[in-house]
Amino acid sequence: MLEMKTYTHPRNDGTPSKRKFKGFNFYIQGNEKLSKRNRKRLLTESEVYLNEVISSLPLLVEDQIRKGVIGELDSTQTDYELLGQWNQMYDHYGYLMSDFRDQWEKEKIGKKSPIEEPSIIQTLISRIENLEKRVSELEGSLNSPEKTLNF
């Protein structure tokens, strides 16, 4: 007769999995790897989402590098290294990823105060302020006769 296997630790105790690629809902399997299909999909689709983040952030390239913003995942890395990079980008900038925005907001609402996490509104306000500043600088340089613009 078959006996049921008993576990010393509950298999699902409600804590989030440390093997899950957030947003994609991919999991590293028991063999310590992603499936080939999920790895390929992660590497190709993540590039699109990470480029959305880069194009949406009002930061210089140097600031993005300093803050750890990446534009693509490196296919030579292990699945666990990819997991760490992707989840960090998703946690910090998931609201800028078009397909994951709603899911990210659902996960974050109620967990942290709105002041701790930048909202899309705060990001848009800072981008508008940046554009207004640049327009006023351009207007000032156009109005001063000694300065010429070189395009």
C-alpha cells in the first residue's frame, strides 16, 4: 500500500516564493533552472519592458547606472542571477512597465505608503517640471542676442 509522504515544513505557508520571476509568474524549477521556453521568453520580453523603464526615467545615463537600472538581462548569467536582477527592476520600476503596471500597483497598494514608492503621477510631474525648465532655458537663450544656438 502507498503511504503519503509527510513534510516537516509546510509546502506553502503563504510567504512569497524566492524562485518566482515577478510579473512573468515564471518559477525556477526543482532542477534549479527555468524551462527553456520561459528563459527564452524572459530574455526577449524583458528587454522591451526594461527599455520602457529607461525611456521613462528622467535620469541621465550616469544616474541610471549608479541606481542599478539595466536595459537588458545578460543571457550568460544563471537563472538565479537573472531572477535577482529582474525582480529588483520589477520591484523598483514595475509601474513603468506597460504590461505589468496594474499587477505591480495591486501588489504594492497597502504594503507601503505612497510616499515610499514613486507613483506614475510623481514621475510625470517631475518630467513636466524638467521639460518646463528646459523650455525656459531655450527661450532665454533665444532672447539673448550674444548667444547663438548650435544644432
